[in-house]
Amino acid sequence: MFGLLTFVGSLFPQFEIPVFLSVIVVIVSFSFFILSFSTSKWQTYSRKSKKRILWGLFFLPFVLYIPVNLGLLSIGIVELKLHDFGAYYNAAVRWLHNAPLYQTTQEIPALDAQISGSMPYLYPPIVVLIFVPFTFLPPVISGVVWDLTILKFLIWSVSMLISTFNVTINRRKKLLLYFAVASFGPTITWMKAGQISGLLAALLCLSGATLRSNRHGLSGAFTTLGGIVKPFYATSGAHLLRHRKRFLSAVVSGAAILLFGLLVFGVDTHLEYLDVLRQGKGWETATGPTNWNAGHFNPFYILGPLKHLPRIIIVLGTAGLALYSNKTEIPIEYIFALGVSIVPLAGPTTNTLALSASIPAILMVGFYELEHNGEFPKILAISTLLIHIHPYTVEFVSKFGPQIYPPLKILTPVIPLLQPALYGMGLLVGYLVYRSWKNPVV
């Protein structure tokens, strides 16, 4: 009734009630009506039925996310820009034509700068070799092929990780899990940019899978690969401090890749890459909260010049806990997941791409507890959901919301506190620290 009265009031200009507000009131009121009706029915359901309904509601945002993105893509609100892949593609073309790898101003024969022709290449020289095969296709087609290839590799890596646990999952639930990984908010974000973050998440899944299989050398090597591409992924190596062979494998793998890169690209190109690192790759240059979009995640923005302090504390604390765990019976799964989960918090980037690293962390501990306790931790489910809804929630409160309903600009000062992933990652890291400290040995 309140919703209907608000709608009627909006028809009279003197009340100055926007139609948009009345529609929201009607929807919310109707939702509460349905909720109150469902609550009475809820009491009659069995425990098993309640559990199925709750998990169904949990997966609903994941199921809807891809159709919603396709709809927004069709009307032009969302764009498949593939900007990052364009930088990789153009760097590969420059290398094939003996042109400077880190300069985008020089004209290159046969270069099709259809996507991001001016965007710089920011990764180690050796990484460009991954993209050379894609230059045999037109840029946009190559970008789509790249996305689909990495997505398939990520899902396969997830399957390898969960296969190491003694947990019975039927085919339907596995497909639902793989679909959730594919429609995960950060996954869709890196796919729209053609970014390499999905590959790094897949490598961390393989690192966890080989760790569980006691193939310590491979686990260390897979961990190193991510740190080579993006140096701040080095925090994912917390588990290396628990095993000498894993640690030595990581060091040897890194040295071998560096040596191979020097032989192929030479010293000068690597010196240019060091200049890229010194300049910061554009880190910490993100726009203010009012211009944030689905690609922004800046957990410590509100701390201003002190934003690096919590990062230092997180990194040192994780390393300390990893070393401390050598003298305890803390399962290695928790140390692995903790090192991986702090990547988005400890790194200098201010975007949602690094949130993909939460996938191996959540799966590692979630399935470990499912194997030993028979239940997936509810806190991890809530954390996953908060991270998933982060991209468009941030874009709505910073851009679309105020454009549709200007009074929402009052939220501008607290936008940094309205980042769902801030609380999702806080729950994830906090849970891992708590469970590690409590020595959850089964």
C-alpha cells in the first residue's frame, strides 16, 4: 500500500516524488510480501529441502550473470573491448617485426591496431611468446579465441584441483560449479578485457592440485609462473615456506625462465622492462570513487597515504604465519589458500582482475573442509557471493545510480566502504587466519 501511495504521489508534481523511487518502493514492498509468505512455508520444509533452496538462491546470481551481461552487451551498456589483449597482440607483432617491445609509437608493417593499438605492453619479455600464435588471426577474433582458450584452461585446472579431494560430486553439481567459475564476476571482467589474470588463476589452481598430490616440484614451478608475469603474485608463494623442495623448485624455475628470456630477448629489452617496473605500470593512479566502474577494486583507498601500511602488515603477517606453521600441525591447505587470497589485497593494483585469485583459495579450503567435515563453509559461500557482485555494485553506486536518481550522490563519500569485495575478501582472509590459528586438524 505504501508503494502504491508513493506511486500516486509521484503523479502530482507538487510532491516532487520521482517515479523511479516509487517503482523501487513497489518492488521492495512486493518482495517483503513474498518473503513473509515464504517464511511461513519455510517451517514446513525438511532440512534437506531447505539446504537445496539456500544453495539454489546462492547460485542464482551466477546463473543470471552471463545472460545479464549478454543483454547489456546487446544494448551497448557493456562492451567487449579486449583492450588488454590488444596490448599483448600488438607487442607480439612488434617482436615478430624486430621492433621495440615496450614502445607503441613506431609504425610496424602489417600491424592491425584494431584494438588498443596505443596501449603499452607491461609484462616481462618472455610472456609475449604466449601471444605469438594468436597473431595469425585478426585481432578481435584472436581476442575471442584467447578468452575461450583461457576459460577452458581455467575450468580444467579447477577440475584438477577438486579431483584431489575425496569428495563425491555428481555430474550436475560439477557442471554447476564450472558454470559458476565461468560466470564469476572477476572472470567476466578479465574476459571483457582479454586479460591474462584468468591464466594466472588457472596456474594457481594447478599449483594447489600438485601440492595436494605431493608433486612439490611442480607446485613450486606453477607458483613461480604467476609471480613472473605479475610480481605482486609472489605472495601466493606462502606455501613455499613450508617445504624445501617446493621453495627450491620455485627459485630454480624462476632462474631458468629468466635465463631463457635473456637468451631470446637480450639484456637491453629486460632493462626496458625494469624501467616499466620503476615507473609503476600506472599502479595507484586510479580515478576517484565517482569514476569507478566494474573494473575497480581499491580496498584501502579510504586510508589515503596510509594505504600501504595494511598491505605491509598483511604480507608480513602471512609470511610469519607460514613460518610458524612449520612448528605446528596447521594443514598446508590453509597456508596455500591464505597466500593466494592476499594477492588482491597486498598488490599495488586497483582493479577487480586480481580477485580471480580468490578462486583457488576458496576451492582449496572449501573442499578441504567438505572432505573432512562434510560441509562447505558458509562463510566462504558468503565471501564468494560478495566478490561476485562487486563489479556492477561499484559501478552502480558510483555512476549509474546517481545518473538515474541524482540524490544518490549523497553516497559519494562512502563509496570506498560500499565495495562488496572489500568485505568478501575480509571474510575470506579472516576465516583462513582464524582456522589456521586454531590448528584445525581432523
